[in-house]
Amino acid sequence: MALTDTEIRRSRQAEKAYKQSDSGGLHLLVTPAGGKLWRWKYRFRGAEKLMSLGRYPEISVADARERRDAARKQLAHGVDPMAERMAKKAAAIAATEHSFEKIGELWLEHWRGNKSARHATTTQNRLKGNVYPVLGNRPISQIEHMELVALAKGIEARGASDMAKRILQIVGMIFRYGVAHGYSKRNPAAEIKPSDILQPTRKTTMARIDAKELPALLRAIEVYEGRQLTRLAMKLMALTFVITSELIGARWEEFNVEGRRWSIPASRMKMQAPHIVPLSSQAVEVLELLQTLSGDEALVFPGEQSPKKSMSNMTILKALERMGYKGRMTGHGFRGLASTILHEQGYNHEHIELQLAHAPRNEVSAAYNHALYLEPRTRMMQNWADFLDKVKRGGKALAFGGTA
């Protein structure tokens, strides 16, 4: 006889658990603690099984019968309903554990092994800022290529086309990692190319003044009225023409002032290889002034807010803007000027490229090239510093040359 709500409500707990039968193998188990649990007994391939269908009154009599009937239909099609439910539960857990964000973080930990801390942090921040808010909670195995298209186009719509391309590259690496480790069966990023969905962008070069304007710029730096540390940073950049991030992240431990060498470790270099910058006497003089400003700090260019953090990478650009060079000169522009003038004055192309850290960087050459041609590069860097002094004082720009 089928159970009714009235009968169930009247049932009371007993010293031992007991059953109240409904129909079709469905019954209610009343526990000694007073709990009322729906159970369904069935047989699958000769074995008797007991399936839980929920707790009364959260699951009413009608609900319990509906769940029983749905399970019976599965059974009629040769499917074990309890095993099927367990499989779905496991899949749901796997979907959570194998979300794009979790696999992305596993990939990041694997990939960052030989990358600089700065590069790894930048990549992680790009994922957190652009990808995880959109795809982070999605199971990696269920993401389709059109979701990646929408992601990239959304970033492009913000005016960040280059970022959209980088994001597609990073996402593709995460999917390849997922496929390799069994988290996904395919890489949807491989099915599209950035050029198929993103508008082409015009390549631009970093703004820089003409060589004939260099004397005026050098004199403007000398009388710069802003922070002394910023003025000296611009002077050292002009003398060494390193990348802005390499300059502002400089640590005193990297310098051998007596030996006139600045050894930048691979972890701080864009090309992931160590780099030696020969120091001219003028560069050494700037460093000696800097030591009086940064004191006992580990960083050569500590920030204004915290001496434990380096100067902002926008500091030099903003200083140039205040000096009247907005849109005409950047920190990177010193590199372009040095390259152009040194080439025009007949210096060896390979020596210039090595000093710019543009040399090929495979594993063998990376370990060798950073110390290659140090003698001619040292002469070249001293000649370059002497040239800057001469043009700053009003000397002719062409009174400088060599084939070092």
C-alpha cells in the first residue's frame, strides 16, 4: 500500500531503524535519531542494490516516486542508475578541479621554471586580469574556440590589440599543457589564428628625437629640476642605453665599480641571458653620486613610496614629458639614438648589437655572447660617453668615430 504524507508525519523514531514501504521497491527508512530517508531497492545484473533518493520532508512522497521512476527508466535501458549518478557526480567534481583557472595555474608553475620573476608575474597578471574573469570557472575540456574568439575580440575592443594576441598565445600554451596531462582532449586555440579574428595593427617604433636634437636634450637633463634620482637615472640611461626595466631594477650587487662592469643577471633580462655593460668613467661618476642618494638600499633606484621597490617604469617618461619631449622621446629612445649614431660613426655592427643585447639567444650563445668582445665594447662605451660630453658642451657631433 502506497504511503501518504499523513502516515509519514505520524511515524516516530524507535530503538531500531525500520522501513515504511511505498511501491515499486521504494521505501522510507526511519532512523533511531528520527531521520526519514528515501531508499529504492533494485537489481542490476543479478546484484541487489540500494539507492538513496533524499530526505523527507525536503523530498516529498511525489518527488521520491518521480526520482524512482526516472531511475527505473535508466534501468530499463541497461544503465545502472546509481553508477550513473556517481559518474555524473565525479564529472562535476572533475569539472571544478579541472577548471581553466586551476589548469592555468598548474601550467604557470610548470612554465615559469626558466623565466624571470618579472616575466612570470606579468603573465600571471595578464591571466588574472583578462582571462580568468571570463573562462576561469569553465571546465577546460568544455571550452570551445568561439569562446576564445569572443575573449580576444573583447580585449581588442578595449583598444588592446597586442594584448589580445598575447592572450591567445598564452591560452594556447595552457591548452597544450592540458592536452599533454589529460585534462582536455583538444586545443581549441589551435583552431584559430589571431589574424583571422583581430584587426591588423600598424607597427610603431618608440618615439625618439633626431640626433641633431641630442645636445639640447642632454643639457635639459643636466638642469632638470625634478627629483635628483630621476635626473641621474636619465644620465645613466643615456650612457648605457639599457632597457628601462633593466635600469630601474638595478641592484648595487650587480656593479663592480673598480672593474667598471655592470653584470645584469639573466633573471632580469628580457632575452633571459646575462648581460655585461662596460662602464665609462662618466657612468662611474653617476654611480658614485647615486650611492650618496640611495644609501644602504639594495636598489640603485628605490621608489619614492617604498625604498624596497624600484622606481616606476613611467618615471623617466614623465620626466621627459615635463622637459618638453612628450611624444618625441622615451627612455627606449636612447637605445635607438645610440644604435643610429654608433653605426653612422663606423662602429662594428656586431659589437653594437651585443651591447644592445640583441644578439641571438639560444642556450649556447646566451652563455657565451654576454662576455664576447668586451675589450672593443669597453672602448666603444667610453668613446660614446666622451661623445655625449662633447655634444652637450656644444662640440660637433661628427667629432667622434671608430671601428671598435
